[in-house]
Amino acid sequence: MNIEVAKRLQQTEEYYFSKKLREIDEMNKAGAQVINLGIGSPDLPPHPEVIQVLTEQAAQTNTHGYQNYKGSPVLRQAMADWYSRYYGVILNPTTEILPLIGSKEGIVHICMTYLQEGDQVLIPNPGYPAYTSAVKISGATVIPYDLTQDNNWLVNFEAMEKLNLSKVKMMWINYPHMPTGARANRQFFEAAVAFGKKYNILICHDNPYSFILNDHPESIMSVEGAKEVAIELNSLSKSSNMAGWRIGMLVASEDRINEILRFKSNMDSGMFLPLQLAAAKALNLDSSWYTQLNGEYSKRREKVFHIMDLLGCKYDPDQVGLFVWAQVPEQYADGYALSDKALYNAHVFITPGGIFGTAGNNYIRISLCAKTEVLDAALDRIALMVK
């Protein structure tokens, strides 16, 4: 019996990490004990008070039913307060915020709401692979735009204006940028909003890393008129150590929220209420939570810098976010070659930059989601490899 997958999936391959983790699992079964420095899944727990709210609410008899598609008013208010406190952005919690089951689903929701065959979408290269996958699933066409180290991995809007933008309906941007750790300032977001307005392009800003090793969180929504042309995704995965909890948010004008809800409401039936109330607690913590979190990540980053030094890689010490991005030495054909050498010779998995697009081919990325003793063990193995 031959049942083909739908056309929408024929261009969409299995996620790179999914395949690589299977290979690492086989190596571990053979006794390799691979140290995985690839995936950005926080290894630290949420704040104890967040876990306490979850357990208390889950023990109640009336918290287990279906929930409102737009999320709990308590969570939406906490999200609005968080945006006001840290980004200086005033949002209506009833009409301009949509809680998500992780911000990654928001990428798909946005693409499926607005895109169809014949539409074009600007996607960063290098960039998060999920943007490309979601666009392809929607039937639209991916138009990659290159980011370069020479331009601090920022979008060159002057160069973008030279493209044929007549069929471009959407543009994805992501700052602090993953995988490069580049930051953007208010002037950049003003330029992005102006670009979207000029060419009638929906600007989608994916913003999950703004609190990690970054003293100045920025939101595109702080720019005047941004709601007319922009959507922002945010998440508790990185900033609150709640990746597996799957809690994110979509911020936009009321019209955009309602449009996206038309798709999302056909996909799920709302988030477990105790999770929502615990997330509200996480968002209401004071800034000492981020200070403590970044103190730990700062220590880890220094050790990752040391690993990069041993490998002969060049990096920007001012990059932010949950990873360190570095250019591989000329002796390696590309980041894949160095990644494979580290995996097979030192049993340390490092992400090759090429999985984020061709502009990342000569780079590697190391996650900060490993305890200092694990990073020390990786250091020892890499030191033996390069002797």
C-alpha cells in the first residue's frame, strides 16, 4: 500500500536535531557517553514559587476542564504587566495578547493564518529553521535574506529595498538573534517598522532571548505604530526555565489577534489552567530572578569561550542569548567538519552553523544549557583532541 505524504510535507525534512539525537543515542548505547552541547533546553528549574503554584492549583478539583481559547485573564494580565515593566510597552490584556502553547506553535499559527501559495516570505540566513519549515507547510515561498558578520548580523534594509518585494507578504526577524547572539536597538526596530509600512509587509519578530545575558530587553512593540504592521512572539522557555511547560505569547493588534485565533481555535482547546497560573507567577517575579539566572549563564559562557579558544574559533565576546556563536578556523572545510571531529574524536556534540542556513556554514554554536562541571568535562575532552 503506497500512501504518500501531503505535498506540503514533501519539501519539509525531519528536524536536524531529531536525526542527530538518534545518532548520539546509538553512540551512547555503545558506551560513548557523548556530552551534548547542542540544544538550548534550559537545565535549570523554574523558581520554586512557580512550581508551588502549579502543584497547589493541580490539586484543586475545579482546574482540570477545558479553558478559554484566549487564555486565562490572570495570565493575560501578567503578560501585559511584564511587557509594561520590562519593555515599556502598554498592551490591552483582553484584546492584544494571545497566550500560546509555546511560541514555536505561534510561528506556524501566523504562517497558516496569513500565507498561501503565491505569497513570498523573507527569512533570515542564518536563522531559526522553524521559520522556513512553517512557511513551506503553508504553501508560500521562502525568500532567504543574508545576514553578515560585517553588519553585526543585522538586516540591511537598504539592500532589501533593491529586491522585488511585490509578492512579499511577511518578513521574519529575531533579535537577540539566534544563532548569532546579535542584539538590535530601538533604531533598528524603527527601521523594521518603517520597512513593513512602506512595502505593506507583515513584520514578525520572534523575541524569546531578550532576558538572557542582556541588560536591555527590547520589543519591536515599543516603536510608535508597530501594532499596525508587526506581530511579536515571546516565551517563558528561556527566561523562566520553563521550556517543557510550553508557554509563550503572541502580541499584536486586536484585529491580528482575532485573525490568528480563527486558526488557533481549530488546533487546540486552551492550556491547562494550573500551568497558566504558574506562568503568571513566573512573570510577576522581580528582576532579581533574571540577575541570578544570568549570573549562572555568565559563568558558563566563560567556559564556552575557553572551549572556542581551544578550537581556534573566533567569536564576539559581547553576544547575548543562550548560545555562543563562533567562526571556525580555516583548516576546517566548514562547521560540519569541526562538529563531526568533536563528536567522533572527543564525544562532544557541537552544533554546526550550517543548519541555520548557508550563511552559517563556517560557524559553530555551543549551548549554555550545561552545568559548569559538564562544560569542564567537555573542555578536558577538547583539550585532548587538539593536542
